[in-house]
Amino acid sequence: MNFEMEGLMQGLKILVVICPLVGIYGIFVLLRFFYYTANVAESANTIESDSLTEYLRQSSSIILVMYYKLNCLSI
């Protein structure tokens, strides 16, 4: 298993542990934090834009868009 897959699996394990503790809204807050952190880090050129960072940014933005659409529909 390569390095990126190990990191992804560890991230999923952390989410499974954190999700019951912080609830669904907390997960979206964390995803938003990761999304903006990836954007800031890339714009500051402190890290290279590797595939894991790109995957994290895309998946978190998709989940955030779905959350906001569901939130607007429920109002």
C-alpha cells in the first residue's frame, strides 16, 4: 500500500472516531477547515499540490455544496 492510501485510510479512521463525538455539523466544519487550509497552503507555495491534497479539496468542496443545498432546502 502506498503512502497516499495509508494517509487516506488513517484519515477515514479518524473521521469514524470523531464523527460520533462532534456530530454531523462538526464534520462539515472540519471539512471546511481542511478545504481552506489546502487552498491557503497551495497559494503560499508551502506544499506542493499533490494528488492527496487535490482529492481532499475536491471531496470536501463536494460535501460542503451538498450540505448547503440540503440546509437551504430544509429552511
